[in-house]
Amino acid sequence: MNRTVFKSIWAVIAGILTVVVLSVGTDLFLEVIKFFPPASAGLYETKLLEIALAYRTLYAFAGGYVTAKVAPKNPKKLVIILLIIGTIMGILGVVGGWNLSAHWYPIALVFTSAAGVWFGGKFGMRKKA
């Protein structure tokens, strides 16, 4: 494999890590300060789920942005790969986390995260003025 392939793989991994590290870090922080209940208790309160949905959508945007910025070539293609991987992981999250929150939340997260990645990638692909 040539160097561009490795850099492309890294761009997608960097996007994934951005989303995961920010999401898990924020979740843990909010649990530590007792804003969120422990993960084992589940999260069912609508206001808290709305907050989680908002910051996870922003983090998906950041992941798309990072992937587009790190991409050595074809950033749009790499953002789409990130979007597909994220959507698959989101669908698995719907199935695996069905009883850990209100049912609307993981479904909404799949759609808002996909939109976040796409728009973050588009923002990251903008040319400088």
C-alpha cells in the first residue's frame, strides 16, 4: 500500500476517534458531576437525552470536519466512508441500547449523527478565501 492509502485510512480513523473520544469523555464527565445518572441505570429523561443528542451531533460534525481536513485526497469519499461506518455503528447502537434509553433517542442519533458528519465534512472541504 502506498502512503496516500495509509493517510486516507488515518483520516477516517481520526474522524472516528474524534467522535468517540469526545462523546465518551463528555458522557463520563457528566456522570462524574452527577448531571447524568450512571450508564448502568440508563438514561430516560427527555431533557438529558436532548442534551446528549445535541452534543453528539456536534461531535459528529467535528468528526466529519477532521476527516475532511486530514484527508490527503478525495475528502468527500472519506467523509462518506466515515458516514457509512458511523451509520452502521449507530444502527448497532439502536439494537444494543434499545433498553438503555427512550427508544426515540438512538434512532434520532443515527440520523443527526449522519447529518453532522456530512455537514462537518462539507465545512472541512471549504476552500480558504
